[in-house]
Amino acid sequence: MFIKNYEPMNENLWQGRIDSDDNFDAFRWHQWITPLDLRRDDLEPLDGLNFALLGFCCHEGVKKNKGRIGAMNGPISIRKELSNLPCTFNQSVKIFDAGDIIVEDISLAEGQKLLSDCVSKLLDLNIFPIVLGGGHETAFGNYNGALSHLDKISCKPRIGIINFDAHFDLRPYNNEGSSGTMFKQISDICHDKNMDFSYFCIGIQQHSNTVDLFKTAKKLGVQYTLAKDILYSDGWQLLRELNTFMR
């Protein structure tokens, strides 16, 4: 299934202007990006500062949440926008394209499991994954991948979640979640593993969440900032709260 629903980097997406073939200061991202095929068994951990783009081509969660589909095309569009950006970092920073997970002819849960496996593998290789969605259901697979990696190196992992959103995404779910349930799913994992559920949501709109969702957030110890408070209150206060949360 991994082979069927995983596609390595499409080099045709990385096109753009070329000012120089050998002067790194004149490079753009399409000249620096390196393909990384996660199907390979001979990959070894890297030294230094490494990042990988990983596409999660999925809007099944959005569909289940009765939202507008189309998010599965996001990774292609994002790469096209990134392609011509200048390299404003030095050559010690390595950027890889780890390909795409295609959630077609499999369930959302199966797609999220593939995402989790890929994220975990990247972290094992000392490569920081940047997941390109995809609907908000991306967060569940991403979290599980980070947790899988940390479980190998820590007896009690700590993961903090910062979500910029008008919605809590703490809705109840049955067997399979959606784009509106992933943080409730994560909180249940934390409960089962006796871990802290550390979740900070920035930009909450009161008219976008039911009273029950606010009660759920309070019960789970969720920190949040209302959108109106970002606009009309002291921005430094939010930064102080973020700083405290991340410690």
C-alpha cells in the first residue's frame, strides 16, 4: 500500500528563473531542492540542518466534515509557489522534497497512517518534516508520526500543538475522524498514554464554535486566544503566553 499511495518528487513542479548555475547567492528554491524517495531502505540519518517537504494529498476529512473539497491539490500548488523563491539561507541548510501521499482508494485512517509512517521516518533521519496539506485532517497523521519518533527516544514524550484557526476542531467522532475532530482524537491518545495534552489555539471565533466545544476545550485544558483579542488587545501579551506555552 505504501508503494501504491506514495509518489516521489515530481521534478516538473520545480521550475523557475535561473540567474546563475554556480553562485548560490543567486539561487532559487528549484535549484536547491533535492529529491528524497522514502521507499528506499538504504537511507541513513543526516548531519546538520535538514528539512523535507511532504505532501498529503487528501481532502477526505474535509468531505466528511461537509466542507469544500479541493485541498488534495494543495501540495502541487504550494510547490509551484515555492519554486521561484530566492534562497535566503546559507548552503548548510538542506531542503528535500519527500514526495506525496495520495489518499485515493484508501480510507482516511489508512492515509493518516501512511503520513504518520513518513513523518516518523523523516524524523528518524534527522530531517524536519514540513507537511503540505491537504485538509486539517493532516494534523492527526503528523502528530502520530512525531509521537512515534519520540517514543523511540523518550519514555514520556512531550508535544505541544499551536493551531492558528477560528475553530477548536475538537468535535466528537465515531470510528474515523474528519477535518474537525483531530485534536479530540489527539487528546484521547494523550489520555490513553498518560501524556499531557498541550494545545494552544490562536484566533478562535465565538460564532464558529458551539457552547459544547468551548466546554470541551475547558475540560481538556486547552489554551486559546479569541480573534478579537488579537485585533484589539496587547499583542505582547499573546507573545508572552506563547513563550510560556513553548517552555
